[in-house]
Amino acid sequence: MKTAEKIRPTVIEVGGEPLGVVVPDAEGYRFLAVKLPAFPIDGQHFPSIETAHFAVSQAVRGDQAI
């Protein structure tokens, strides 16, 4: 099932703690928060998993200038 593989979420962890997942969408990847520190960027779109991970890391540190 290639469709299921395309939409498989990727877990985003910071410091070993899972804070959310990214799911592929038309604009790249959409972040869905599952822990409170990551909620400020819940629903945002990113061009790559790496940029999403960086944004989550910044949000957790309190650097909200994303």
C-alpha cells in the first residue's frame, strides 16, 4: 500500500521526548503537537522534516521567533 506509506507520520523528539509528529501534505510536512511545549507551532507547515524538528526545538527552548 503506497498510499499508507506516503502518509505515515514521523515522530519529532527533542531531548529524547516525543513532542509531536509530522505528516506529509501538499506543502511539504504539517506538524501535529502531542505535548504542551510544542503546541505553539501545532498545525504549521514545513518544507522538510529537518526544518520541522528545528522549529520544535526552538519552541521548546522558548525561541518563538519562527
